[in-house]
Amino acid sequence: MSNYKIETKCIQSGYEPGNGEPRVLPIYQSTTFKYNSSDQMGRLFALEESGYFYTRLQNPTNDAVAAKICDLEGGVAAMLTSSGQAANFYAIMNICEEGDHIVCASALYGGTYNLYAHTIKKMGIDATFVDPECTTEELNAAFKENTKAVFGETIANPALVVLDLEKFAAAAHAHGVPFIVDNTFATPVNCRPFEWGADIVTHSTTKYMDGHATCVGGAIVDSGNFDWAAHADKFPGLTTPDETYHGIVYTEKFGKAAYITKATSQLMRDLGSIPSPQNSFILNLGLETLPLRVERHCENALAAAKYLQAHEKVAWVSCPMLEGDKHYALAKKYMPNGTCGVITFGLKGGREEAVRMMDSLKMIAIVTHVADARSCVLHPASHTHRQMNDQELKEAGVQPDLIRFSVGIENIDDIIADLSQALEQV
């Protein structure tokens, strides 16, 4: 589908029915698949041929949706996971082991920060966090001999920092490691990180891709551009024999699909963070309308940001699409058609007034979610980033009074009316 525009890919890519087959992607809600030959089943387990034998490893519904997301990002191979957190965990663990190190932009979603700062540290993998607006010299100084990857978010959640993709990609490649980008907020509709030097992209498909707050999920997409064999000493898991598969060398046997094949045949085999086919079917329905929704999200978010910016009780507003925003220039470079539907703001009355204002909203809900069709708000310092101390909050770009506002696709007049009446209460 590479010759089609992204709007067409969102509908047509991933699944191509044959003559007389269902026009809509079927749900293969089965754990197992039948074969007549024991020898053929053995070849599947030995990775000697492709096919389906157990849904934890592969499922036709899941694979069709993964193929669609892969096509949207312009990659060569992709896999779905049970959540965005699982995707970010697998993306790192597929190339790291005890004693390794990664470099991360510090402005991250709270759960991802905790995953890399604390959880994988217990597994012997250290992370160095750098200010996303650091100089090239400061970024290069964060690398060590055992660094295996660089990680960042296209648009940070909730700080809305727009990452300088080219700067981080150049640093990663200068040190012989891949650049991994979480593209959840921008989606491939507004940004395609592979075109700016990223090697691997992750998604929490729970957000805009699903778009309706119905199912949790994640995805990993490989560009196929990073030459693992050229840095064989850094990535022995991909370039040396895997004894659990009778000595297969992934880079030799699977070429550009080596990274995703290893993630599926090792990590998914052993850890099992697979989405259900039913969830993948629902995700696919969301993907079909992704371009339409993203456009409306961005349009509404910009209008809401302009309204809040002009309100006497609002102290500050952050929206990369606003002229004058500190990230406006980078946003126009990497995402000229818009960033996302999430904005942040604070009130002149501080944290207490922010909470009062949120409690006064009627249509806009307080929920632990973001980036679906319904407008919602959240106070990260009290909710998603509650586990962070003050210094970690500062590094992640989360101010105590910060309200994260995910602007939905309702009529903008109704959204602003709800904001207005709530602001009257503070």
C-alpha cells in the first residue's frame, strides 16, 4: 500500500480479502491452529517456515492490524502488544540485558519514566535522563560504552515538549545505537519519525489509534534501517546464535525483520503480553477513522488553547500549535499539519484552584486517560505522575498546577462553554 495516502492506508492496509472472503477483517478468536502434519508443526516451532500455531506468538487478526500500523509508519515489520507500557518494555529489552545502559529524554509519560528509571534498573539496566532541550554536547556526554539505545517521545506526555528528532537521531547513530521514539501523541498522521532518523517506533494504541477508550494496546514498528550486523558486538542477541532456536542468527536468517522476529519469538514467547484478537479488531475500527479524528482533535485543541490563553484567570497555556509557544518552531518542522489534541494549562490561583476548576466541569470528565473522542482532564502531579518526587516532576516538565486537557471531538462551542462555567467557579 506504499503508493497510497495515509487516509487510504488507514482503511485499506493490512488485510486483503480474497475472492469470496469476508470484506471486513475477521476476528480469529482462537488460541490454537490445526495441522495435519506433525513435521509441519515442528518446522513452525523451529522458525523454519511461517504460519500460525499459537496465538501468544502470532494470530491472523493481530498480524493484520500490526501490518496496517507498520504501513502507516513506513516500517518493514511490526508487532502488537497488550499495552503501550509493554511495547516500551519490549522495545528496550529486545536489545538490552543486565549491565547495559540507555539514554532517555527526561520529558516522558510518568509510567514510562518509572519503567526506565526504576523497574528495568532492578534487571541490571541503567538509564541516564537528559533534558530534551540539551545541547548536542550535553547529549553526547550522556553516552557510555555500554549504551544500547536512545529513547524519547515525539510529543511528551504531559509536558508537550516536542523532541528534536534529528538531534537525537544523530547522537544515537554517532554512538552506533538505535533511536527509539514513542509516537503515541502525534500518530503517523501528523509525524512519521522514520523520515527524521528514528529506527524504531512504539505506540500506546490505547490512545488516538483506538480513539474511543475501549481497549488497551501497544505496538512496536521497526524501520529496518538500523544495521545491527555493523554493530554486532553491541547486539549479540541479534547477531549471534540463539540456542533456544537451535542456533538461529536473527540478522542472517530474517534480515530487516530480525528485530521484530526476535521480539516475537523470544519476548512474546516468554512473557506473553499479547493483545486479544477481539481488542485488535476494535483497534482496527479506530484506525479506519484516525485521520478524520486527529484533524478534529487538533482543530479543537488549538481553539481551546486560544480561549484559555485569553482568559483572565489562566496563568499559562502550553500548546505547540500556538504561535509563540516555546515548541512552536519544532512542531512546525516535524508536524506541520498539527501536533495532537492535548494541551496543558495552569490557573493563577495555583494547584488548589486547578483542582476546584476541574471538579466544576460538567461535560469534560476527570479520567485516567487521554487522547480519545471525549474531552477529559487530569492533574498529573496527583494522578499519573504521583509516584515521582519533586525533582523527578521538574525533570519531566510537570508543574504542580498543570492540568492536562485532552480536547475531544465534540462541538468546540460546547467544550468552551463547559470551560467557561467551570472557570467562573474559581
